Amino acid sequence: MTDWMGFLWLTGWQMALLTLNVFLLLGMLFQKKILLSVAALGMLIALISALLSDLSFLSGVFYGVAVLLLISGLVETRWKLQPRNRILRILKGTLGVLGIALQLLLVSQAGVLRHPPVQNFSSLSYPEAFLQLHQQLEQKYPFGDWKQIQWEHLKASFLPRFEQAQKNQDQTGFYLTLREYLQAFQDGHVRIQHENLLDGNPVFARLYGGGVGLSALQLDSKEVRISLVLPGSPAAKAGIQPGAELVRVNGKPALQAYQQVKFLLGSASSAFQQRESQGRMLLRGKVGEKVQLAFRNPSQSLKTVSLTFVQDGFASLKKTQPSLTQQDLQQSPIEHQVLQGKYAYLKIKFLLSSDASPDPEQEVSDVLASWNQQKISGLVLDLRDNPGGEDELAARISGHFLKSSTFYEQVSYFNLWTSSFLVNSSEVLKAEAAQPAFTRPMVVLINARTASSAEGIPLMLKNQPQVKVVGFSSTAGAFGVLTRPLRFNMPGGLQVQFPDGRSLDAQGNIQVEKGTGEGGIAPDLNIPLDLKAFQQKYVQGKDVELEAAVKLLQEGW
């Protein structure tokens, strides 16, 4: 269904104000006197719209035009101006044309410029706020059908818990229930805004501020292994070694305890993401509490120890969390080098410009031109831990590895007039083949934290004959669009955010986003997380994925 050149993205107030503005501007174009009654009605509509919190850029332009038309009408009436000379007639006609053209141009971009207001449920009770949020999401969340969300079941599962939190005036219970509700969407773009778990969140600090210096990871074989032991920690002093098999936690089989971890560090789109997060949280608790562990160090017999959680500044979590700092975002996202004198290595840490790198695509272009002159044999493109950024930048970078123009995406949003998701006609993106081109063998490295726009590059390159995608898992499967995110203010000063749009392929199908299956971009070479790979990566500190990529380039395909 067409969006009528953008008109279907206007609200009723915007449509009314635009109609009045164009009517008056047409009058100016044809040298008619501005009707003060119409101009005053336009100002009234603008005032009501603004009071209803529509402060979007698009509405702001409509408001501004309405104000200027009212002022022009008042001036024209007060001084009884008549456009008798040619210059005044030309000026009035020109302003009429420009005013109409500007507004119609903005209407054509209304799908992008639309402004879903922040819904404010902060003054409601916990269950009332939840019900309002749930009702809004049932209608506007882009992937409800795609994920086959059972809305009634979800409401029935969580409503009693919110009611209990309200009955007990339990703000902590409300917060934890809300987080678990958000996690149920399995969407990496769903989050509590500015949560800062590791820096100033009092609930998290109280419940999980204690550690014993350990992090764990579940292997493909379902074994639970210790992936991190911090020097000097309670675990290290008890003799637990990196690579040890964790057998029991507080009397439970380690796998059962692992899979029962509910508090994740973020909304995980993929099963691998969830698995990693559970392993990082498994051995966290309240400061002063004890945890009993049964473990088996490599080549040793089973041992049991009782450890006390100590305040460690979230050391184990920070050590295992690849994250971008503000300093990282101020530097270039591009790193590169030559491996073994013949293979190029290009890492893209995020897909945004910075003060140090105003045009990352140009940096990629320059380094590719240099490598083409050096006759580099192959390339490793490293997108691991890349959280994304701008789709346009992802498409432009992809163009250097494509032989022809390739459809990247079209975007659909929920439309109030049709009560359905409608493609925005002005938001269609292609990855255009670009120079300098790199067409020799290439390996793209991904992991479960390759997310959002960063997934767009392997999406474009995966089916190219010279490209192989390598990793332990698929990408995150978090490809929803956040042009104007859905935001809701909840009790306790919390604001939750959801994506507002769907990324669609040329046939109109949702792409990359996790659905009922795993989602994301699957690797061509899926490295098994077996004991050998685990020991190499987490015990010996080898870059297993990079070694696999170079080996693949050496052997060819």
C-alpha cells in the first residue's frame, strides 16, 4: 500500500494545519488578501497540537509557517497593504511558492520525520502502567507477529507479579519484573534507557554487587566451564583454575543452575547472547552471601569449596564485557594491518562518524586502494562486537566488496491511519558498487554481539562468491529500526525503549531480525564451541576466529 507521497504519515492535527497553511499560501501566490480568521484558526490548531506534546521537527515547521502567516495577515490588515508595485507582487508570490514547496518537501519525508510522542505512564500504579504499555506494544511493536508473541499469555504471566509489587509497594519487585518482561521480547533493541547497571544502579548493586572472581560459559556439549578467574580473588585463592569444569552450584547440577539465571545484562536477541550473559551472572550475588561450588580443575579430581561473595566493583563483569567507551567513540572506528605479509586485516568497531573520523567509509576506501596496490591476497573483515550505527554507512562500506548494486532495505512503520505497518516510500536503501573495489577472497568475522547495522554488512556480502562468514554463532539478530524509537515513561523514573520500524527485503519480508528461529546472519563456517576451542580462546588467549579466517584464506575455497 502506498503512503500517498508521505501524507499518510501526518497526524490529524498536522494534516489540518498543513491544509490551512497551503490555502493561505495559495492566496499569497495569487495576490489575495490573507484571511485573518483562517490564519487565527491555524494558530489555534498549532497551539493545541503543541500542547499535546507534538514537538517534532515537521510540526515545528508547520507551526512556524502558521505564525508567519498570522503576522503577515495582521500587518496587511493594520497598514492596509496592497501589492500595487511589481516588486511587492513578486515577493508575495515567491513567498507563497517557497512556503508551499518547503512544506510539501517535508511531507515527502514525513515517514522519517514523524514523531511518536513519549507515552507517559509514570503516574499510574504498577499494574495500570504495565497494562497501558502492553496494550501499546500489542499494536505498535514491529515484530509481534514475526516472533509469534502470545500477547494474552504474556499479560496473564506478568500482571499478577505487577499487582503483587503494587500491593507490597515493592519498587525493586516492579523493576525486576519489568526487566524480565522486556527480556521476553528477545530483542537487542529493547531496553531500559540509561540503566547503567555497572555504574550507579542501586538495585543491581544490592542484588549482584558481590563476586568471587569467576565467569563461566556453557559449551556446545552442555558442559559448564570456568572462562575467567581473576587473580587474587576468592576463587583464585581456593585453587579454581581457568578451564575448570563446574559440576555443581549450591548443590544443583551446574547446567541447571546456569540455565535458571534470569537476570541478564541486556536484552538478548540470540540464544548465544543469552548463554554468554547467563554465564557472566551465574556466580554473582549479594555481598556477604556464600556459594558452594563443586569443580574439577584440568587433570584433577573433584573438589568442593564454599566461597563468600565480596564487593569487587563488578570486576568479573567488566572484564568480560566488550563495550565502547566515550573515548572509543571519539576515535576512528577503523583499524587495519597486514598479516603474514599477504593478508589484510580490517576491523570496524562501530558504524558512526567521530571527530577523529568524520567519514569512516573514506578511510576504508583509502586503505583498500593501498592494499590493491600491494596486491594483497585476501582480506579479513572483523565485525565482532560491533554494535552498529548507521545503515547508510553500512551500505556504503559494503559497496566496495560488491560487483553490482544490491538492495539493502526498505523500512515500514506503524501507521495510525491504516492501523498497520506501512512502507515509507522515501526510505529505500541500496548498497551501490563502489571504487576502489576489493574482489579477492575475503572472510567476514562475526559473533553474537555483531548487532544492528553491523549485521547489514554480512547481509550484503554473505552470498558473494569470494566471501565466507566465520564465527562461533550467528549475529545478534537485532535489526529493527530506531528512526523514532517507541518510548514509554514508567513508574519509578524508568523509561523503556522499543524499535519502531521493520527492515524489509525487496520482496517486503522482514530480514535478519530474530523471529521464532534463531535469526541473524549465520556463519558459513560455524566454529564449534567445543572443549578444544574453549581452551584455546579462554584459557590460552588465542584468537580462534582470526586463526580460522587466515587458515581459510590459505586453503582457498
